[in-house]
Amino acid sequence: MTGYAFITDLVPLSITVTLGAKTEHFYTVDRTGMEAGCRSAVYLRDMPFANDRICELPDWFRISLKPGNVLAIKGVGTGVGIFVDAIRVVEGSATPSGI
């Protein structure tokens, strides 16, 4: 279990911290939900490793998302992870919004 956590969490985090630059990544919403340890989860397709969700988004934003929406996620990051500064809907929504 520790080895799995090391590979899926610590390695991408370390790479992002040391090599990260201001960037914007685009991800497609797979689904939204609630689960223990990740309130107001938004699950994304094609995320690196096993980190396929964003937690703690405001409920007003999360409930407006539908499967297939494309999100632009800005922050400091690399191809293996990103520290989120801002999120906005860029496709699949009649009214683009963001946080």
C-alpha cells in the first residue's frame, strides 16, 4: 500500500513541485459525486496516474457540471500534475462559468 501511494501520489507531486511552471490543462468531466475523503468530487477523464478527481469544489460549480464538459484548469504544474489556481468550463455548456 505504501509503495502504491508513493508511486501514484508522491512521485507526481515531487515532479510538479520541482519542475512546475504556470500552465493550463484541458480535461473532460467524467462524473461528479460525493465520497468519504473527497467532498464534492469531480472525476476527470485522462488524468495522469490514479489522480482522477478534484475535491472540494464549491457546490454551485460542481452541480452545474455535466459529463462531457471540458474544463480548463490553470495553475502551476507539469504533465503529471497541477496545483489548481482556476477552473473554467470551455466546452459542453450553454453558459461558460468558472472559479
